Amino acid sequence: MTGKARTRRRRMLRRIIITLIVLALLAGAGWLAYSSLKAEYTVTYDTYTATRGSISNALSFSGNLSLVDSATYAASSSGTVKTAYVAAGDAVAEGDRLLRLNNGETLTAGFAGRVNRLNVQEGDAVSQGEELVQVADFSHMKISFRVDEYDISDVHVGDACAVTVTALEKTFDATVDSIDYISSSGGNVAYYTATAYVDVDDESVLPGMQVTVSITQQETTDAVILKVDAVSFDATNQAFVWMKNEAGELEQVYVTTGVSNGNYIEITDGLNEGDVVYAEAETQAVSGAASLFSSLFGGQQFNQPQGGPGGGMQDGSFERGNRDGNSGERSGGFGGERPGGGN
């Protein structure tokens, strides 16, 4: 081998050695950064307590109040008002006299209600057909509300419903009286008109006011209930919670669920009133080097701890060791929750 060949060989070996050293340093730095990032991920738990209470979910619709009985009485011939038996705002019964004209004509109420408007006074001249007095029944009113094609199969004549007057925050019991099953809409979603009647004993409730009609679908009372945030689901959509065993370690406890309103859920088996459960809430505290590594390799943002009943994470919550970058996202969920439902 010539001198030049030996020189080229030494140079090549030197390049290979330098390359291997650089690669080793990079690998070591990467492993240290990954280890640092991994060590910063911990799992903390919020605590929730099973309590006893009631849950219901309901379909909710919007509508307006309208009068059922309203009549305006007019003179059948010209004359003069001889006697006014009522004033505006007076309550009247069916058959009560309202006005008497000098020609002998007497106007009487055709139903029980209240004088909404009195247009004349005694001695006023009136012409044939002139409207003199209006009577309306404000104690018995009607609500018409639209039901879309997704909910119409769950609404039936005879269903009990709660009618809440939005402006007054007052609620009255009612019953679905009729449903028009011929769609009244021409858009992408079909709507059907349902009607309910409501009796009110409050003079502040007036026709035209907006109302919410709620029809209860499911309800449970005196049940063990738990915040839905405390319930997790496995790969087969079976519900479970985390509880401490006698050794103070967390273990999965499978539960049977019932009625849910999207906020609380009924636990029919697996928990007792007063049991404490834990819901996973991952936190992230990244050092400078780990933050750089995370930004280079797509670090994952984790949810901050959510407060349980009573507000915030309670004292005594603990960490279950270190985790890698998995978010621990729950699988499964609650099905069948309807828009606006629930209390």
C-alpha cells in the first residue's frame, strides 16, 4: 500500500469515527430530552362524591301564549249608550250584562273573562256595527309549538308538560291536546304543530308571551347520582369509576348507569351514597429542554384539572406515578341526550 493510500484510509477512518461520535452525542441528547419530558408528565385526580337526588331529562320546545276565547261586541243598530254595567278590567261571568242602549238592546258576555276594552261611555251615540266592548278570557290560553321530525315520535297527545313563561319565570302544568301530523315547513327539516292548553291564575301572564314547553322523557327520584365527569368508559363502552382499595391504590370499579341529564347520571349498581370516586385529570409541567423537545416533536396539550362538586380539586388528591405522552382520553359517552333537555 502506498503512502497516499494509507493517508486516504486514515482520513476516511477519522471521518467515520467523528460521524459516529456526533451521532452518539445526538442520540444521547435526544434520550435525555425525552426522559426529561416523560418525567414531567404526571396524572392527578379530582374527587367526586356520590349523592342521593333526582334526575330527569325532557324534550323542550318554544311557543307563544294565545287567547282561546275573545269577543268584541258591537251595536246591531244606531242608538245611545244608556247604561254601562262594566268598566275596563272588570271580571264578568257568562251572561253578565255589559251595555244597554236606549233602543232596548242589551249586550251580554258570551263566556267568563275580563273586560279588556270599553270604547264608549254612558250617553255616547253609537252607529250600527260599531265595536263597543271587548271581553277576553286570560285564565285559559293556548300554546302552539313546533316539533321537528327527530322528536315527533316521542311526543303524544295526552303527554303531561310544563309550560314556563320566559319573562316571568313561572311554570304551569298542561297537557298536549292535539298534534297536526301534516308538516307545515318546506325546508330541510319537517316540523309538526302540537297544541296544549294551560290554565293560569296570574293576571301578569298575558297572550303573546313566549313560553318553553317541557315534556319529561325519563325521570328518577331518590337515586344515587354522580357527576358525569366522574364516569369513564372502557373499550366496550362499559361504565366504570376509579376508587381506592384497602391498600390505598386506585382500581377500576364497574358501575351500572341509568337516567342522565348530561350533568348528572344515575348509578343503579356499583356505588353507594357517600362513596368517593376519582376522575383522571392530566397536568403538564415542562422544563426548558423538554419544552424544546416537545415543540420539535409535536408535544401534546393536556386538559387542566376540573373541579368536582364543591369546587376545585379537593385536598388529598394524589398522583399515580409518571406517564408518557398519552393523553388518557376517555372512550365512550352518553347517548340519546336531546338538545335543551334536562334540569
